[in-house]
Amino acid sequence: MRKNALKFLVLTLLGIMIYSCQNENDLITQVEEPINLNEQDGLKKMILGKKLENPYSVENMKKALNNLNNLNHLQKEKEQVII
């Protein structure tokens, strides 16, 4: 059993070493043609809508905190009225 495991380990390591020693050029079979950035490719420019406000800005976070504080304050007032 140990001899079989040792043979398997040696064969696996040998296979990994052979595969890793391959030249990188041998692995690449597709040759890409160079891109000419000066040519017009016929694509239209993308038209974007209006720029939106950043929802995570400090000003927006302060507004959200104030809204939450106001809601908590109103909720406490309602609880006091009910009691």
C-alpha cells in the first residue's frame, strides 16, 4: 500500500514538474492582432443621463441620521401619550 502511494506521489510530482516547465509561448495558441486606437471603429458614444447625487455623502448621511432621530423622538412621544 505504501509503495503504491509513493509511486503515485512520484508520478504526480513528475507530471507537475513537466507541465510547469513548458514554455509559455507553447501554451498560447491564439495570436491577437494589435489594436489601433486612432481608427474609428463605428461605435457610437454612449449617452449618459444626468449625474446623480452621491447617496453616501456626509451631507446625506447627516440628513438620514436626523430623520431617524426625528422618527425615534416621535415614536417616544406616541408611547408616552398611549401610557
